[in-house]
Amino acid sequence: MIHKVGVIGLGVMGKYMFGALIADPHFEVIGSWDLDVLQCQLIQQQYPDIAIAQSAEALVSREDIELVYIATPPTTHVQYASLAIDHGKAVLCEKPLAVDIQSSRRLVEKRERAKFQMV
């Protein structure tokens, strides 16, 4: 089975994991997004077949994406993970999950309440 992935965050960790996902036959990166237009352009040059979304919302709303990998600064993890969960996506997030315990717990509880199958 091949899992279709969207990547949010194309900085150091995002690019590292991007390459690892592409090299793994179990994953297919089909879209990505970053606030930094230059990082998007660099990824597009290196991987021209992978779509660059106009926003995080546009990326996670794609029907063909099953899993969203989040490699943004920790202060944005809850925002992007919540967005992905709201769109029925599985989430792989860099650590820390959130910047405080309460936010982390709320995010885990949100995921537990979500009615979708994990990949």
C-alpha cells in the first residue's frame, strides 16, 4: 500500500523528511506548502511533479492526500494539525506536538474524537 502525503513546512526538517518520504516506496508525496515562497520554489525546482499548494488549507483539503506531515515551528503545530484532522487526514508532526501540555492534550483529544481511519 502506498500512502499519499502532503508536507507542510519546507525548512530544514521538512526538506529532510521530504527526501526520506520520496525515497520510501510506501509513500508518495503529492503536495506541499510553506509560507516561504522561496522554499516552495526550491522544492518545485527539485521535484517538478509535486504540486505546491496555495495555502495549508488548500493542501489538506485535497481528496487524494491521506497523511499530512507537519514540519513547521512548534507554535504552529496545533493550527496545522487541527486543520488536517478537520479534513480527515492522519497527522505526523515534528516534536513538540504543541508549546504547552494543555494544547497538546486538546489536540490529542480532538484526534481521538475524529471519525476516520488512521493510515
